[in-house]
Amino acid sequence: MTEVLDRIRGALVGLKMPRALEALDHTMQQLEKGEITGIEAIDALLAEEYATRETRRIDVALLTAKLLPAKTLESFDFSFQPSLDRERIAALAQLDFIRRAEVVHFLGPPGTGKSHLATALGVAAVKAGRQVYRATLADLIGGLAKAERQGQLAEKIRFHSRASLLIVDEIGYLPITQGGANLFFQLVNARYEKGAMILTSNRGFAEWGEVFGDPVVATALLDRLLHHAVVIQIEGASYRIRSHADLIPEHVRANAPITPPPPPKRRERPPRNGAANP
Ligand code: ADP
Ligand code: MG
């Protein structure tokens, strides 16, 4: 018996199963007392090791996917966002859209949970063993531009094409240069019908020409990104400022997503009627 146990210990060390090794003595005691059967003992040891490894795998994958701080669908308050169809989100969480290499668009004003939902779907995909990568559009283009300068654009595009789900967050907040739009187009083209994407934006598709600084590239982008697509429009209030909504003027609350902030007033600016013109 001791001989067999020593052999099991040696095997667990050799197989790098430290959690099972730790649990061995306790499991053996349960077995000897007749509390569990032999097959339950095997199950317990493997389950211990597997759970530990899965937790570690998920932690590492969430970090490399840039999905931290992680969000979940369970922590999303659907009652706060009544325009959102809970069933559609639950269907997306089945992750078939990844297998079908579809594009999911979350559109809506700031604070309505677009990034939260995109991240939560990314986390679900990581848990299901899929490779995921998340970036803001600005960071993604910055990375592509840097790779291009270093003569490594093709490699970078291949890297971003490997993930089975690419999440591109915050389309529309920052203006994109024409060169940047071209780089993003190359990436979208490489993934087209091969890999799934989730995109979040505060701007409607009609404004993409403006967002990408070039209507031709914007049209070509939309052509690919709307072909096999799911569009989820969220129309609601910001969750971020939910407790301060009364402090924000009505016209700002209503138009927050579309109306850019007014340009800062410059002292030398002449009044509108021109009366004070020098
Ligand atoms: P958006 O990307 O649309 O600007 P976020 O997803 O970043 O908005 O949401 C802003 C913050 O509010 C995040 O911390 C997010 O987790 C939280 N949040 C947004 N909507 C909800 C909701 N319905 N239930 C719970 N938390 C939410
Ligand atoms: Mg966001």
C-alpha cells in the first residue's frame, strides 16, 4: 500500500499535478473510512487539479486578452436598460456567433454598457476556451501603425487574425487619420468571414465617413462589417452618472452621444453679430 501511494505521489509530481498531490492524503483517509468509493477518489483528485488549472488558465487568458477588469452578464442590470433585449444578449452568450465568424455591433450613447457587454461576452468566450483579444480602436490602430513603421505589419495583422474573437472598443470617440483607417481596413479584411468581432461605438454607421476621415474607406469597412452582423442598439441613460442625472441639463442628457462638446470659448473670439470687430 505505502509502495503504491509512493508511486502515485511520484507520478503526480512528474505529471506536475501539485493540487492533486496536496489532496491525496485527505482523499485516501475518506476512502479508508469508506466515505467515498475508489472511483469517487479518482474523480476528486482529478477535479481538484483541473479546477486549479482552469482558474489559472482563465486568469492568464483574461490578462493577455486585455479583458481586465472582467465583467459578467450576471452583474449587468438589464432593468436599467429596458431598450436592450435580454434574450438577444443571452443568445450571444451561447457564443455561436464566434463559430460563425459574425460581427456584433453595440451602438449607443456613453455609459450605456457597451464595453461591459462586449467584455462580458469576451470573458464567456475565454472561459469556453476561445482566444480573445480586446483593444480600443485607437490602441489597435496605434499598434498597427507602429508595426508598419518597423516593417512588421503583416505579422501584426496575422497576430490579430489568430484570436477567434477580436473586440474593438470605442469606435467614434477619437478621430482616425486616413492612414489609420487604411490599417484598420486591412485588419478587418484579413478577418472577414474568418474570425468574429465585437465592435462598440457611440456613432451611427452614417457617421463612419466622418469617424474614419474618409467616406470611401468607411464604406468598404461597413461593407465587410455589416455582411454577417448583429446590430444591438442601446438607447438609454448612462449608468455611470445614474445617481447624478438630475445635475445634468436636459439637452445634454438627450444629446450626449451625438453632439460634441461646444468648442472652448476663446477670449479673442468676436461676438456673433460682429459689432465688436476691430
Ligand atoms: P459604455 O461602454 O457604453 O460607455 P460601459 O460599459 O463602460 O459603458 O459602462 C460604464 C460603467 O457602468 C461600467 O463600469 C459598467 O460596468 C457599468 N454599467 C453600465 N451599464 C450597466 C448595467 N446596466 N448594469 C450594471 N453595470 C452597468
Ligand atoms: Mg465603452
